[in-house]
Amino acid sequence: MSTTPPPLSAERVRADVAELLGCDPTELTPETDLFDLGLDSVRIMGLVERWRAAGATGLEFADLAEQPELGRWTALVAGAGKSA
């Protein structure tokens, strides 16, 4: 029995990041530097794979590592999940 993950949205990005950091999603702001909170490259790769599987097929590790702020990631990931 498989469950379809929620679509790529700002809420999903925030929830996925908060889950990895072990914090409440409401603690994260768009300006939050995720490296400062302890997010590392291994976890970023996990997010890349998770979000690619959910529709952000063009997402790359460097896209996230270059600017590790929640607002930037939300724009990249939620925008990538939308069809033109």
C-alpha cells in the first residue's frame, strides 16, 4: 500500500526541512540559514532525491547548497513542481 506524498508546495518544503532538523516548521523563516541549524550535505542529498521523486526533476544539490535559505529553497522546489 503506497501513499502519494503531498505536492511540492511551500508547506511541504518547510515540513520536510523541519523534519530533518527535528524542529517545528513554524520555527523556520524564509531567511533561516539551514546550515546554521545543522543541515549537512548528506541530508541535503536526501531532500534532493525526495523532491526529485515528487516532481522537481531538474533539482540539483548545488541549487540548494549555493544558498541554504528556506525562502530560496521554497522558490526553487515549489516552482519546479509546477507545470508550465
